[in-house]
Amino acid sequence: MADHEISCILRSDRAEVHERISQIGGVDPADGKRWNLSQAEAIHAIQAGRANFYVMAGGKAVPIVVGTSAWGSKYLKAQVDREQPSTLLNLPDCPYF
């Protein structure tokens, strides 16, 4: 299972917690190439056990988990976040989408 650092996101114009992020992205340390996934693809990869994601916050790796909204919709958030994916929303916009 691969670990991927999320360094940027693409925000949607939606207000619902599970729809605020549409894409995540980062740079592959092995080859320096940029990557991106939709939130749905990342959730599927986590739940299938194919990938782990994390963000760097305060010099520490913070795991990304799958949250479930009050309406039962799945979304990405940092393990330290409550309902809102604040840690991810603090990341810059990805320049390459």
C-alpha cells in the first residue's frame, strides 16, 4: 500500500461538507511527477486498501481518513478534524488541474 502526501486541493463551489473538495493532488517523490485524484477516487483507494494519504501539518504527517456526513455521504478529512475538512481546506489550490 502506497502513502501519498496531499499538498494541494481543488475546491468546489459547494457548501456541503462532503462536496467542498473535488480533487486532491501532490507530487510523487519517486519521479517528481504531479498527480491528482478526484475525492471519490481517493475514497475508493483508501477503502480498498490500495493507498494511504496524509498531509503535513506542524511538521507532522497527519493521516487522511474517510468521514461520513450527517446525510451519509463520504468525504476526505484529516484524522484530527471534526466534521469540516479544515486541514485539507487550508492547503493551497493545485496549480495543474
